[in-house]
Amino acid sequence: MLIATINSSIVLIALPDVFKGIGINPLDPANTSYLLWMIMGFLVVTAVLVVSFGRLGDMYGRARMYNLGFLIFTISSILLAVTWMSGDAAALWLIGWRVVQGIGGAFLMANSSAILTDAFPANQRGLALGINGVAAVAGSFLGLVVGGVLAPINWHLVFLVSVPFGVIGTIWAYLKLHDTSPRQKANLDWGGNITFAVGLIAVMVAITYGLQPYGGHPMGWTNPWVLGSLIGGLAVLGLFAWIELRTENPLFDLSLFKIRVYSLGNLANLMASLGRGGLQFILIIWLQGIWLPQHGYSYEETPLWAGIYMLPMTVGFLIAAPLSGVLSDRRGAAFFTTGGMVLTALTFFLLTELPVNFPYPLFAALLVANGIGMGMFTSPNRAEVMSSLPGNARGAGAGMTATFQNSAMVLSIGIFFSLIIAGLSTTLPAAMSTGLTAHGVPADAANELAQLPAVAVLFAAFLGYNPIEHLLGGSLGGLPPDQAGFLTGHSFFPSLVTEPFADGLHIAFWFAIVASLVAAVASWFGRPRSDKAGVVDELAPRGVPVPDPAS
């Protein structure tokens, strides 16, 4: 799980070196789709496939499906690492094998929670799933640092680092990992699989391309293709739900949502993922585009240092997640799930009160507290949700939970980016035009640059490019050296975007606050009636055999 989630984020920081290595400018409008799919492709494919692969685990053996995922993941990592092409061919090769790597990751994500739930008794699942949750979330943050360290040495190492772990893990899992629950033989739900995949892919693709400018608009939400894909995808998902209610062996067992702990636990997980999913991107842009340059870091250095400066969040999570898992096994989950989300909401509120050029110790303390809040929630929530399921539905149930989480991550990125760009688009053009002309850029050129989409400025900062240097290009040669030096220095761009960025940032954080509080309410009302071994309370009335919680 750790290596799968490291790979979901390792490319984010390594993108400048990857694109430089294959000879592509990712900020060229013709290459924007390559950039988006390198960022989103892994997340999209895992979101789409985890339910199907969880169902396959119920039918054909969870260990077998997990081992297959390790094998696919390893082979794709090798083929990514040996990329020998350049230009468009290399970009398509990398995106294609990243998608295949995501397929392997989906097998791992879909079956790991179910395997652990099978292997551990109810009073130890919080710890077991807590460690698994630590690996999942910590990997997404550690990937930023690993990518930042390896990519400047050689971008191939970003993909090669997974290979030894994959080879050893594949062999070890094949030798040591065995199924402990009976398989549920059933026919594959082809109608459900096809409609779910088509519908969710359409929605995910719409969110991805909604981040691109369209016509004179800063984003693509008015693009007929984006709207058609979004509406059509939702309609196909509606058809999927209709099919699932009428098929004998559904892919997505909607009757599981009659289990109160499962349904409200998943709602809490969905809202928590919506709140934190885009946070990683927004904090990286905040650090790379504004704070680090203001404190003397060159733009080329900012991707690595952004990952390092965000480590306090990982530390908080690593402390809280296993500890809350152990304590929730003994004392029940409600205090930890509800309290964790309230703490997370509080940290989001305090982040809105920080100045954009903040004192780092205070920022780091808020990151630690945010990580603690997320860690308090994650382990007990996962254990509670998985314990509420009957044994023969844990693969599908875990896949459904992972789908909510992964889909929420993609949706959250779209929401956070849209809110930030909406804030930038209203005030950045005038500020940029005024600032550039004040330092010697001809008015026509300044106005033309000011009308460029705000997403181009964000992506430039996100990828470690000097945004003003990138925008001005050859025009810098016509400026007095002192003015050119000031415009491309450490202070001009941060001061230019500070106020517009702060407007969008506050809106995004308030969205995260609301999402976290909804997760807290759902966690409180979704707690098992005894708040211990919730599987007993919820499943016994349904006639499902359950273990003695004292055993």
C-alpha cells in the first residue's frame, strides 16, 4: 500500500525533470493534456477499477487478486523506468504505462483492507487497518519528497525506485499470503461493470479537462464536451444503479448501504477525502509560487523544498493513525472519528487566518495538527466500516469505500483548483498588467500577458518554473537589465499574486471546513449502537453470522 500511494504522488514533484528528460514543454497549450494525464491518470484508473477488483477478490480469492496487482504494478514500473523515447511518443508511453500501473495499484487498494479484516479479530482491526491507513496516506506525502530527491539525479529513478520493492513484494506475497475466507462463486455482473466504468470514466475525464482553459474562459466548465461528458457520465451512473438493484450478483451491492455504520462511515470518508484531497496541491502551490521564493529559494528548488516543508503533516498523521487505531479498538471509534474531523476543520480555519507570507513554525504546527486530525479519523473509520460488513462482501465493500475515497480525491482537485483559479481570474489580470507596465514592459505586451489563463500561471509555479520568466520569454531581452532582473526575481511574482491567491485560498479552505464538519456529523450518527464491534449490532438483525466480540 505504501509503494502504491507513493507512486500516486511521486510524479507530481518529478514532472519538470520528466518532461525535460523527454524534451516536451508541459506549459505549451498543445501539451496541457499530457500534463493533466500525468497528474490525474493514476488516480482516475484506480477510482474506476477498485470496485470491480474488490468483487473479483470476493469471487476468486483476495490474496490471488492482490498478488496479481503486485505483478502488474512491478512490470509497469520496469517499463516506465526503461523509457527510451522522446517527444510525444515518450509522453504517450509514460501515460499509458502509468494507467497500467494504476490498474496494479487498484488491485492492491481493493483487496488489502479486506485481507486484513479477514485476518484480524474485531478487537484488533483498528490497529491493523490503522497501519494500512498510515501507509496509504503517508505514501502520498512521502512521494513528494522521494520524487524531489530522485528526479534531479535522473528522472528514470522516479519509476525505478518501485521495482525492487515490487519484485520482492510479488515473490513474498505469492509465498506467504493465503486466503482465509471462503470464496463467493458468482457470475460477473457485466452490465454493472461496463456502465460503472463508462459513467465514472466520463465524470473523471470531465473533471480533468474542466481544469483546462476553453475559449475566453479561464477554465473548461463551459466547454460543451466537458458538460456533455459530465452530464452523460452521471446519467450512465444512474443506469448503473438501476441495473444493480435488479441483478442477482451485483458489482455494487447497494443493499450494503442499509447497514447504517457502513453508509454513514462511507459518507464521512467521502467528505473527509473531499476536504483533504486538493489540499496537497493547494499547499504545494502556496509554497512553490509564493512563500519559498519570498524566502530566497530559486524556482527550480521549490518542488523538493515544498515536499520537505510539508513533512510535519505526515509526522502528525504517522503519530495519530496507529495510536487512534489501538485506542479505538478498546474504547470505540466515535470520539476519534468525530474529534479528528472537528480538529481538522479547526486547522483549516486557522490556516485561513494565516498571512500568505506566514511564519513557518506556526504553519508547521498547523500542519502537524491537521495530520493528527486526519490520523485520528482514518484508522477508526476504516476499521468501523470494514467490521460492519459480512465476510462474503468485504472485497466489494472495501472496493466501494476505495472508490469513494479515490473519486473524491479527483473531484477535490477539480474543486480546489477551480476555486483558486476563480479567485485569481477576477483580480490577477489587472494586477499583472499594472505591475508589468510599471517595470518597463510595453503596455500591449503587458495586457496580452495579463489575459493568459490563470491556470498557466499556477501550473508554472507548480512545476518549478519561474512564471514571469516563462511568460515574458524573449521579451526580457528588450528590457533594462535591472528591470528584467527584478521581474524574474524572488519578490515580484509572489507580491503580484499574494492578494488574488489569498481570495481563492480562503474560499477553498472554507469548502474544506464544511466538508470536514459534515464528516464529523456523519461519524457521530454513524457510530455502532454499542460503539464496540459494530458488526454485531448492525448485522445480527440481518441474519448474518457474526463472531463473538469477546473472542
